[in-house]
Amino acid sequence: MQENKNNPNQINIELPDEIAEGIYSNLAIITHSPSEFVVDFVNMMPGIPKAKVKSRIILTPQHAKRLYKALKDNIAKYESMHGEIKIPEGEINFNLGVPPAQA
């Protein structure tokens, strides 16, 4: 505790039990405006044409870019330890009738 008071760059983050369980997602739909990025996390089930957004995160453009850089760095670290993450050719393209997004 004392160390935290002496280091102004350290952040104390609490993780509530209900959030710690996490939400499974196998699809992310990303849209943006000039002032924000919206990332909707969805769980698509095979053979079921309807899915619900399980979680929505709204980010400033600056934070979205920091997240992109952090993901890129973590993927590189993962692949250096476990090998390349392969994305199968002809992967299913979910089109939910929303504006083009990247995931």
C-alpha cells in the first residue's frame, strides 16, 4: 500500500467477481464516428441465424489506437511462444446488415 502512494503512475484496479468470469465472443463488430469507436462483442452459434451483442465497449480514437497497439504487441508475444495464429481460408463472413466493419 505504501508503495502505491509513492508511485503516482501506478493504478489500483478492482476486478469484481461477476466481471472476472468474462464473456465469450467469437465475433467483434467495429464501427466508428469522428469522436468514438464502438466495439460490439457477439457470440455466434453455428446454425443459428440470430445473435445478440453480449458486450459493447465505446472508446475514444486515441484509446482505440492504444488498444490496437497493445493487441498487436500481445499477439506478437503469443506467436513467438506458441507459433503463428492461423486463420482458415474461406472463414465464414458474418454479414449482419450493419455498415462494413473490421474485426
